[in-house]
Amino acid sequence: LEHRFGWSRAESAIGVSLYALVGAVTSPLIGVMLDKWGARRMVLPGIVLTGLIFALFATSNGSVAYWILLWLALSAANQLMITMVWSAAVSDVFIAGRGLALAVTFCGNGLAAFVAPLLANYLIEHVGWQLAYIWMGLGVGGLVAVFAWFMFFDRHERRRRGIAPAATAQPVLTGLSVRDGVRSPIFIKLIVAIFMAFFFTMGLVPHLIPILGASLPRDTAVKVASLLGIAMIAGKLGVGSVADRIHARLLLALCCGIPAIPCALFLVPAASLAIPILAVAILGIAIGSQLTMTVYLATRYFGLRCFGRLFGFIGSAVAGASAIAPWAGARIFDMTHSYALLLGAGVPVSLLSGLLLLSLGPYPRFEEPAPATNLSAFPEGRPATAAS
């Protein structure tokens, strides 16, 4: 698009920042809607609208104003199917294995990060960038819509259709209220640490191919960048498999601190292909595990009583970082013709984020629900306790 329309790097990247900015503003509202309506009623229209609007990007004509309008429409539609919505449905069902269940769910992000660059590059080379938008928007969007229609049923939908057990008619949800949650020191620390960590990971991803392209041929850079998806899947499954046995704050601190390593490696001239591959692998592991552990940590520290609304604020921090970082990286490149300043700042900030997360305390003890004769009476999961 930069080549086709003569745009600057900042102009082409502004859409990603707008996308995240909309998320930062609307995430708390989405949390309220999620608690009230349930995941299925939000996901289905979100998938259809997102696919259709993505396909409309094929009509881009070089107008930056129209480019911004398309991104605003895409951002609004996609808010109906953000990570918080899927994770709430999964957390409703899984109890002891919640960490691994969330990790497996989020492997979809890693799979997309592996497939999408290769698919997009193939389509651009063979059918052009306009048809590439249409094929990916309608093709992938249609496939996801079909799967969700037949297979995605959350607690709200099961109860509405009368297919949930009678014991689930009035589930007992444990956890903090919105007021107690937002006043908690843990809540403040988590938001600050997550903002810092996601600022640099999300700031690097949109510019990953240009960063790699500084020392590698474009085709090689695309192939190395696609390894990010495989590393993301490995990171998700790795931390998810141990999240129910190792305190999540330790895992999240590690996930948020290790991006300092790829930031440093990207600053070193690539004497061999092994250095950029190692940097991408570490970055992918960090990205793949950060969001998984953030969601898991929120369910354990805040419970499920007001999960949608409380995580909505955390989602705003993630989206806010994701909004600023890509644009900031692009502006740095336009002014300095290098990403060195962004990468250099990523080292101390990533380490500081990890240290802040280490200061979180043990899981809180929520009020125990009334005794039940079987676990099916509590599909949302046992209350978090210090022992658990």
C-alpha cells in the first residue's frame, strides 16, 4: 500500500493504532455487554461484520481519510469478538484445567500469526492486494462464522435454550465487585505492568517484517516472521500446561520480561540467520503467553462475578498500548529511518514490567458458595482460594 499510494510508514500504520484505540475506549462497555448478554450473541454478528468490512479494504483508493474510515468500521465490529469474549465463555466451563483450556483456545492467534503472513503474501503475488482482502475477509470470515454458529454455545445460550442442567439455572458466581476490584492495588499494578509489556510487543509485531528486512531479503523476512505464530502456540501451550501448578504471577512476570531479549537481538547486526530466528522465537513465546496468562490471572485474582467489567479495564490498557505503539514505532522510523530507538527502550521497560508483576501477592480468598451435591452445580468454577 505504501508503494501503491505513496504513503509514509506512519500513514499506513495509523489503522492499527486506530483499531487498538477504539478497543481502549470501548473495552469496558464490551465487558458490560458480555456480562449481560453472553458471548454467543456478541460473537456471531461480530464475525460476520468483521469479515465483510475486512473485504471492503479492497476498495481502498489512496485516500487516507477513507483508509481511516475503514479501520474505524473494522475496529467497531471486531470489538464484539475480542479475546475477553471468548475467554469468558471458556472460563465459565473449565475449572481445574482453566489455564490449559485458555491456552489451547488462544492457539488460534498463534495459528493465524503463522498462516496469515504466508497466505497474504501468496495472494498479493498471485491475485493482487485487492482480491487478497476479499479472499481473506469473506473466505476466512465465512469459515469462522459457520464453525461458531454450530459449535459455540456459552452458559447464557445453553440456559436460554433450556439445555443446561437445572442446577445451573441460578449459578453462583464468586469474585470481587467492580468497586472492590478497581480499588485493589493488584488491579493497578496489573494494568500498569500489562500496558508497559504490551506497548513493546504490540509495537514490534506490525513492524516485524520491516525490522527483519533491514538485514534479510523480503521473502526470507516473511518466512522468519511467520515463525512467530509457531512460537506463540508453543508459548501458550507451555504456560497453559503449568498455569494451574505454578503461580500465574511468576509466569506472567517471565512472559512480560523476556521481550527485552529480542529487543536487544534485533539491535545486533544479523551475522547469521540464527539470530533473527531466535529473536522471533522468543518474541512469539512472550506474545503467545502474555495474553493467556493475563486472562488467567484476572480470573484468579478477581473471580468471575464481574469478570467482563473488570477485565474490560485491563483490555483497555492492552488496547491503549496496542494503539500507541505501532504509530509510535512508525513515527520513529519516519524521523530516524531506524527502529533502534524503539528497540533500545524496549529492554528496560520490559524488565520493569516483569519486576512489577513479581510484586503481586497470593491469590485472594473469595466467599465460599453454598454446598452442592455435585460439581455441575457450579459450571463457572470453584471460588478461588489460597489453597487452590
